[in-house]
Amino acid sequence: MNKSEFIRGLKDILECEDIDLNEETNLKELACYDSLAVMSVIAFLDEHCGKNLSAAQLSAVTTVRDLMNLADICR
Amino acid sequence: MKIEYYLPANILTNADLEKQYENWSAAKIEDKIGIRERHLAANDETALDMALKAATMVLDGSDRQLVDFILFCTQSPDYYLPTSACILQDKLGLSTHIGALDMNLGCSGFIYGLAMAKSLILSGVASNVLLCTAETYSKYLHQNDHANRSIFGDGAAAVIIDKDDVSRIYEFDLGTDGRGMGNLIVPVGGARRRAGGLKEPLQEDPSRCLFMNGPEIFNFTISTVPLLYSRILQKNGLKIDDIDYVIFHQANKYMLEYLRRKVNIPKEKFHNDILHYGNTVSSTIPIALKDCMSTGIIKKGQKILLVGFGVGYSWGATVIEI
């Protein structure tokens, strides 16, 4: 999975149609980044990147780039 | 295996939740979590009260003096002591020459209850086991906890298991990991942190309420359950083609669908329905079994794979023949 596929997949699961999601986007400032979205992100990373992130790692994520760094096998 | 369940009369709908919490969408709750409404025990209604109702229904038409053991699975007992199962014995008018035991387990509780019942019967300790599951997690939730108030519902189930049923309960696979203790917990009120001196009511003090680390629970589930599923099939010498229906603990729709896809269970064989109940903890599996039997989704003689997992962490699986 490359960077643009990752961002596209992330946009789908976050269901943020009107957001221009990019690497710099601050996920924590998005209204759609709620507890349900976090569950979707965990599933997304598990399914597409083989990554199982802890709650602590996820809570340290601020931007889309932070998430991509944690899922480094997707570079 | 005779099963009955009881749901309390009060219903909390998604529309009710939407009115209470800003930015919490009823449509999103139903779409993602798969819950439209959940039943809540009345203020003066306990898990034991609900278990009593379910047990009364399941014993209807039977000679209740044949019951020689009660297993009561709850994490909301009436008292620290005496044992709630002892109280149930008395309220049900059962013989005093029987065993009675409380089991403190949550989402894995029904599987462990089946394992205990099978063991009691095969060892000759009992012949007819009344297994009750009942939970009132709603009473542990903080009034502002919109997430958990959306997920959990109250309810009880009762099952009678006899020697004939045991011959149709296959091998079990059980597991425990106490490292997960802090991820689904009511931290105050037990011996570790006593509640004395703290303000009432419980549901206004977040430090005394149920805490669930959703992401960690999800992580635990997606790493543990697929392996458990493979092991239980292998242990029983079965493949998914030999199984007629699969019932996982009904936690939430999204998680269940993800698990189904991950282990490749055909949709038509997989139960995913908590629309009207929410997560009733140890009762989700017996409620699903009863519903499926009532509607003909599962039929006599079919093999049903059951998987329970959650708080503890605790997990278990088995196969039963209806």
C-alpha cells in the first residue's frame, strides 16, 4: 500500500467526505475522529498493514503522517 | 437444551441518546455498532431479579426439584455475601440438597458456564444444572459516558443442561490473560479500592464507574479470537464446512463483521444481531441461541460454534449440537 492509497483508505473509513485529508491533517481536530473512527483505524491498519497498534500508540497520534509512520510497512 | 431469556421493560433508544449527547448520532450508532435500543434494569431491579425471571420461565413445565446445581454468572451480584446463587435457590423453591455457585465472568461467562456444567455432570457431581447469566452493567456507567451507554444493555438468560445435553457439548478451548485487567474494569468498590467515604451516587463519580479502553479491547479481540476460532475447530476435528452456524459474543456489529471477514466465515452462517438488545455481556450468546432456535435459523441436530471473549481478559469456545 502506498501513501496515496493509505490516505484514500483512511478517508473512506473516517467518513469525512468534506475534508481534504492529507499528511498534515490533525486527526484529533476532526469531528469525525471519534471512538468509532479509532476502531476503524485499528481494523484498517490490521487488515492492510498487518499492524496491531496499542491504545497508547494511537493516543500519541496527532497527524495522518504520525499514523503513516506507525504503519511503516505501508511506505 | 432449554433456554429462556428476560429483558427489563425500560428501553433506551438511540434517539434518546442523541437528545442527551451533543454530536452523538443515532444513525451512526445503529450503522456502526448495530444497536438501535437497549433494555435497562429498573432502579430497584438487580441482575438476580432478572435471573429469577429467566429461570422461572425456563423451569416452567419441568419438575424443578430435579435441578441439583445452580451456576449463576454475574458481575453484578446482590451482595458480596451471601452468594447470589444461594438466594436464587431459595427464591426458585429448589431443593436444599443442591449445589449453588456464583461465577464472576463477563462476556466469556456462558462458555465457562457450559464448561462447568459439563464437568459437574461428567464427574457425577450433578445431573441437571441450571445455568443463569445476568448483568446490569448499566448501573456501573457514568451518566456522561455516551459511548458505553450506547453499547451495553441489561438482560438475563437461563439454561437447563442435563446428561443428554452434555453428550452434545464438544471440547472446549479456554484462555485467560490478566494483563488486560485494566482495560475493562469497575475500579472502586471491591477489596482493592473500597468505596467507603466516597460520594453517592456512583454514577456521578467517574472514578467509580466502569472504564473500558475501547481500542485495547478491540486489539485484544482481533488478535485473540481468530486464533481461538482455529483452535476450537482443530480441537474438535472439524472444519467450518462441518459447522452449521457460528455465534460469537455479540459485542458490536463492526467488530463482529471484521472478525467474520478475518477468519472467513460465510455471512449466512454468522450471527451478528444486537439491534434490540445491545451488549448484554454473558447473556449475548444464550439470547442469540434462543432467538435462532425460535426463528428456525438453527435446527435440532445442527452443530453450532460458540465463542465468548472479553473482560478479564477471559475467553472460551466450544461446539454444541442442538
